[in-house]
Amino acid sequence: MQSLFISHGSPMLALTETSAHDFLRELGQTLKPRAVIVVSAHWESRQLLVSTSKRPETIHDFGGFPRALFEVQYPAPGEPELALRLARELNAVPVERGLDHGAWVPLSLMFPEADVPVVSLSLPVAWSNAELVALGEKLATLREENILVVGSGSLTHNLMELQALAAPMPAWVGEFADWVHARLEADDRDALLDWESAAPKARENHPTPEHFQPLLVAMGAGGKAERLHHSVEHSVLAMDVYAFG
């Protein structure tokens, strides 16, 4: 089982048939994990937390979208035993928490029957990039147990520059996405650990780092990267999906 980095885009990805929406539906048909461990950009914390919820609620942590989106429920079960094991092995604090849209939106497309248990880990934003990669490395052995590790964020994420869904991508978004792709292809982890200084237009694409950080966890949990999907939505949201074998 590979680890994945998924760009989850707008919450409307759940309902809008874009290239990324269709890709995630197809990707899920090729995967049959025993469980999913997801690290989402939308569960930030100072220390590492893990959700032990047996039946995680669907959290609609957004506003201003159509009623139909707020009516979406994703009743995937949790797996408390796995969560408590992670709490012990990772020195994480067990809590009860549902699935935020960074988790349920992509997973609802990949596993629409909601029959794969999901355990959420928080994103400890005070940690260094190296510590986030090390967290992924600690999760890597779970892949041998057919457990899918998912980092859910966005390859680019500047909400102040959002345009219409099909608006063209500006050069500064492509420049950053191409740099990340080249560094992942080369397995240049040193450069990626220093992405905020080394990558072109890093601050323009990520005014805050939380949507890039799940990529570092997914990278740590796997091997060499393979880009499975690339598209752009709303001009500035690169919807790239990477697998780490």
C-alpha cells in the first residue's frame, strides 16, 4: 500500500464533476485498504492528536456554499483500537473528533460506500518540516498492514487569489508546482524540507504552510514519488495527487 498526498481543493469538489473529482473516484476503485489514516490541513494543533471516535461525525467546517453540500454525510466508521495504538506508538493525545472536509471530501469520492474505517491524526503545525517527515516515517510500517496513509492538503493554496472554477492558471502557480514536481521526481528531500525558502513563489502559493505540510507526512510514510494527477481549479488551486511507493 502506497501513501498518498491528495489536494482536496474546494469543498465543492464533493459535488462538482471536475477532472480531480473524476480522478479520485477512479483512484478509489484501485485501492482496497483495511483502514485509512488521514492527516488533514484542517485539523491543526500544537501537539499531536488522534481521534478515537467510533462513528466520526461529518464536520461541515466551511460557509457560503449551497445547502446540498451541508447535507452531505460521510458515515465512515472509525477504528478506536488502531487510534489507541497510534496514541501509544506516536505519543499522541487521544480525543473524540469527526472528519473535517479535508478528510471526508476526498474520501467520499474514493470510497463512496463509506465502508473503510478512518482514523484522523492532527497536523501539529508547530513542528518542523523534518519532524513532519519523521511522523510519516513512523507511519510507514502500517502500509505493510494494508493501511493507507493519506496527507490531505493542497499543492498550492492562496485563497485570496481564487477565480472562477475554470479560470486559467497564472505563471506563479505553475512555477511552484513544477518545482515541487521536479524535486519529488528527483527524490530531493533536502530541498523539500527547505521548500519555504527554496521553492519559487512559495509565499505567494502558500501564505500559510498548513496545506503543504501534509505532503511532508505522506512523503515520510512512503518511498519515491509518482504524480498520479495534475489539474488546476479556481486558477490557483493545483489539484495534484502524489503516491509514495
